[in-house]
Amino acid sequence: MKLCPGNIWSGSKRLAVFTNPTVLARRKGNLKHDYPVTFRNKRYADAEAAYQSVKRSGPWLSFAERECLMVEVIIAKLEQYPILAETIADSGGLTWLERCSHTIGGRSRWEGVGRNSAFIRCLLRAYKEVL
């Protein structure tokens, strides 16, 4: 399935599957299925739960280390749900991801357009790794 670039967040009807809090996206009515993730031998409700749990166990992590953790979590998600990587590829791959954004209304470092978003940078790195 080919998708147009857009805002990857839990409030998106078409792109919510690529964000980490898929449980929230499902609650909002934007996903029909759950996307639990097994990460470091533990099963989590979604990628966001995995990231938050591991991050809390090491609150001393720098932002660069948090980005690396995020990449690891997204790699696990893409490997466990290969249809997601296939959809990214069908939509234009890295170029498509670079044209997407991640904005949710806050002012966090995770938000922005393309590589200006730490989340999109992590998604790009994870997608490259899975390829």
C-alpha cells in the first residue's frame, strides 16, 4: 500500500501504525489492531511502553542514548511487523520518511518535520537497519 507523507502520530488515521503509542492510537479509533512488542525478552503493550519502561530504568540516559534506545525499540517493532517496513518501502522508503513529520502539539525534541524530528530520525535509522 502506498501512503502519502504526513504526520506520524497517534491521531492519524493513516499513519498511526508507525508511531510508538499504538495502544493510544487504537483507543482514539485510529487503529483496528494492537501492536505489542517483545523487547529485550519482555512483552510490552506497544513500542511506547517498551521505550518508557527501559528509559525509566536508566533516568541518567543522555538524549543521544535515548535516541539509540528508541532506534532499538523501533527495530524490534519493524522486525516483528514486517508489513510496516514493506509499507514504508512501497511508499518511497527513506525519501518518504524524510517527508513525514512527527508533531503532537508539544515542544519536545522528538517533534518536527523530517530529520528535524528526533522521532523521524530514529525511524529512519531503524528502517535502514531492518533493510
